[in-house]
Amino acid sequence: MLSAKGLIHVLGAVVAVSFILRQALPTGNLPFLVAAIIGGIALLAFMMMRERIGIEVHLIILMLIVIYIMSLMRNDFVQGRVFLPIMLANLGLAIGVLKFPKIFRFLKWLFFGLFTYFVLCYLAGVSLDDVFSLSRNHISTLFIMIAAALLLVEYNLTGKVILLPAILAFIASVLARGSGGMIASSFLLLGLSFVWIFGERLYSRILLILLVSVVLMGVGFVTMLEVSEFVALLAEQLYGTEYSQDVRDRFDLERLLGGDRRYTIWAAYFHSLSPIDWFTGTRLNEEYAGVTNVHSSYLLLHARAGLLVLPVFLILIWVAYRLFVRSLAMFVVYVAILLRSASDTVIFGVAPFDWVLLALILSTFATGSKSDVGYR
């Protein structure tokens, strides 16, 4: 018979795998979502009864409930009903990852297996939209978020930075040909490489700020263009000129600076807001430039929460500061997630990886040394 701790371990493993398979499988993934929600909520309830849980967890739950009620009322109790169950399940898994990180080391085998499968599909000429969740945008999200979870777990256990997950996430993002994924994974790999070389001393933080500034000034963009050209040439050899031209089009300077369809969607979103919508949010099934997907986690959060996005954004900024002071490596991981979330709906209740972000947020309430980012 399983002990209480053993039950937590099993639940945590099942929920983590279910969430990941929910994102990875192109079809037939609903049972995994149901399993993740039920198991995650059970995990949350079980740990709140048996483990020492800080006030911050209760405040997060309260905020989620308020946002949930606001969104339901704005959507006539039709749209967004699964938001709270998904977020509570994610919160349960986030606490489990921080309290019992050792058991989640097995995720590296799932990560390597998914990466191998993706590369084989790529080499076989399978459409990228048919590999994971019927969208190429999910490819970079999948690998960046699992890599972030592995990095958090390993850092919590050993205090060491490992580069392999970041390298593989970058390769997958490059092959997926998505600019948002390449930018986030580039930052993840460059930032962690920097920490791996220079460590987490004070001067490392200053140098990292300078590095980020240089990247924002154009070095990162130039690097991205060069890498995309390499992928285009590789694609031309494998699949022909039409495929390689698609790669070049996705990294065209004019498109990235102003011609991307996302900019049209975002402009349509802001243009559609009435004065009351700014405060209360808007309906989740509204169309913007012909689509209901706003392609930004932050706009989706505003649609759900209205003016409550302001305290959420303040919390995200505060967490960034805390991680920057406490753990430079985890700061890099955290910012990479926020970057990836800017151009697609990655977090805030629509994709099964909020637990990674929540784990990083809760880790800022840790006690002990700087290398101890576990939740105690």
C-alpha cells in the first residue's frame, strides 16, 4: 500500500506526464487533460492538508477565483469554464515540483524521446503542423517549457546549470521556424551559457544586463537571421526551394518589424475594446482580424481579468527582480518563458504549462541559500 509521500510522488508523475502529452499529441489528447486536472487538483488538496503551505498559495488561489468569476460573468457562464480547474491543477503540480523535485528527474527521458520523435518527423518530411497539437507554434512551446522544468528541478537539487535541455530546445525552435520560439530559446541558451561560464556573482549580473542590452540592440536578431538562413539551406536540400522560401519569409525583417499577422490581431483587439472592456475584460470567443486566438498570453489574461492584469504584471515584475537577485540562472529561465508567452497563448490557463511558471514564482518565497530555490 502506498504511503502518503508515495501517493504524492505517483500523482505528481501522472499529472506531469498527462499535461505534457496533452500538449504533445495532435489528436486524442482530451483524456490526458482530464487526468491532469483531476490528478492536479487532488495533488493540491492532498498537499495543502499534509504539507506546510505558505500564505502566498492561498492568495494565488483567491486571485484565480476572482479572475474566474469575472471571466465567467463576462462570458455568460459559457466560455472559460475550465480555466480555474486547469490553473488549480497546475498549482498543485508546481508545489509538487518544488517540494519533491527528485521524482521529476524522469521527465528528461520524456523530453529526449519527444525531441528524437520530432527530429525523425522533420527528416521524414512530415508537416510541422501535424507533429504536435496540430500547430507548429506548439513545438517551441513544448520544448522550451519542458526544458525550463528540467532546469528548475536540476538546479533545485544540485545548484548546477545544465545546458543540454536549452540546446535541444533551441534546435527544435529553429527547425520549427517560429520567430517567437527562436527568440525565447536563443535567450535561454545564451543566458544559461553565460551563467555556466561566469557563475552567479555580482559582476555576472552586470554583464548579463549588458548582454541583454546588446541582444535587444540587434545582435540577437542578426544571429537569428543567420541561423534561419542555415535552416533554409538545409530545408532546400531536403524538401526543395518552396519549403526553404517559407523559412526565409518567416524571418523577413519587414514582416518581423511590422508585417506579422499577430500585429494585425493585436491592433484589432485593442481597437475593439470599449471603455468598460478595459476594466472588465472581454468575451473569449470574440474574433480579431478573423480569428479568436489573440496570440498573446498577456492579451488573453486581460480578456479574462480586465484591470486585474495590473497586479498580475506587478507580481511578474517583482518575481523577475527576486529571481535576478537570488538566482541568475532561474531568472534567465523565467524571462525566456515570459518572452515565449508574448507572441502566443502559452500561459494563463490555455496551455498545460502554467505549472512551470507558478513553480518559478513560488520559488521566490524559498528560504536558505541562493542555490536553494526550492519551496519550503
